[in-house]
Amino acid sequence: MHMPCSIKFSALECDAIILVVYSVLVKYSVLFANLQVAKYPSGKDINALEQHIKNLLSPSTPFFFNTLYDPYCDGADFVRGYPFSLREGVPTAVSHGLWLNIPDYDAPTQLVKPLERNARYVDAILTIPKGTLFPMCGMNLAFDRELIGPAMYFGLMGDGQPIGRYDDMWAGWCTKVITDHLGLGVKTGLPYIWHSKASNPFVNLKKEYNGIFWQEELIPFFQSVSLPKDATTVQKCYLELAKQVRAKLGKVDSYFNKLADSMVTWIEAWDELNPPKGGVATANGAPRSK
């Protein structure tokens, strides 16, 4: 099957790439790209893989914000006024890590702040609230394949396409809309990694040019997306999202019609390669008996 994806995507666009993908018991996927091990303020190395797995194994709290950050971390808890009915939390689908040293900026910000570095280590993990989008970077990322894997399509972008460096953003927006609909959680914060190689801002600007304009249409689209009640699997949600991308974003540029086609093909490929236990998958995510 021909897969409609870019040869390069934003997490893999620099020279001397170091990409590590861990599959832990086939359940979790962890991506590190072009990064080095960061250190705690004490000087001890940060075990980013361990922290990502901890994040995914602990619940999220997307329905009510806890002002003491992640209540499941050591030394924290739910604060006074937090509803007891929500303290069980929900499964965590995504763990989104951060960066020390060179920030993950867009090209215009890179150009006006060429020497800026992030040296601020914040010992915190947050659940991103339901209904709130975020810019997901694919350079320090982990996700539960069983909970959200089919939504992790890093777009039809890069070589030969009119947009680049928005592939992980696209995956993040799709993922957040779907996790909100299915009652799953997304965490951001720890672990940190060390980002030491800045990409060329002029090259980045050429890749991002259309995306910078289009995102002013894309964000309102994702903020207003409504998925039907019968969309009870990630695959069904993603196919419905592809339908709405075609109907609403196809008017912005014909590229989005091709992207919608690619989203459908992605789900077909995912189901073919990841059949559910006890059956053979169909394109809508429902098992078909052997």
C-alpha cells in the first residue's frame, strides 16, 4: 500500500538526527529527535523515557484544573475545592515533554530572537484542559498506541507539499480534539530534553510560510469541531475529522482535500497493520470476526 506521508517531517528535519522510537510492550511509543540528555538542576541526568512512561501510567485531569499541578506526582495532591467525583481522573493518552537550551520557535520568532536560550527548568506536569488546543512538538513525545495511536498521523507535509513544519502541529490538533471527545487526557511538562542544534530560520520560513497564514483558519476550525456520539473509537473520530477537513478546509486551499484523502488512507493502513485481538479490523475501527 502506498502511504501518503512526507519523507521528512519537522521532528526529523535537521542534520545529524538522533531519533529513538521505543515500543514498550507494544503499548507505548516514545519519540526523541535531534536531542541530547538534559540534566536536573542538581546535575543528575534526566531519564526522559522513564518520566514519559510514568506520565502515561498515571491519570489525567482534563475536566477540572488542579492548581497544584499534577496531583498524582510525589509531593502533590488535589487542593481544597477539587470535586471528589473527579479525583479518579481519566487515562492519559499523550505525554508531551519540553526542551532546554534552544527553544522550539517558528521562523519569525527565531529571526528576532536568534540568541535566546531556555535555561528555566520548571519541575511541573500539567493536564491540558478539555477544550484547549496546544502546539504539539514531535521531538519529545510519548503516546499510548492503544488509546490514541490511529490519530498520530504526521500529515501530508514536507517535500513536494505547500507546507512544512506543521506536521506535528496537525497531529497534535487532531489528537487533542479526539482525546477531548473520548474522555482521555494529555499531559505536558516533564521530561525535559536538551536541544542543541538550531535549524535554519530562513529555510524554516519558506516551509512555514503557508502554515503561518493557514493556521488562522485551522485553529478556529479545530476549536469548533463537533464529533458525533457514535464516533466511539479513534478511527471513527479520525474519519469524521477527515470528512470535516474536506468540507470546511478544502475551501481554504485544495491541499486540504488531498490531506483529507491521506487521513482516510492512514486509517486504512493502521487498521490493516494493527488488527484488534480476536478479529480483523475494518476501516472504521470496528472488529470483523475472522
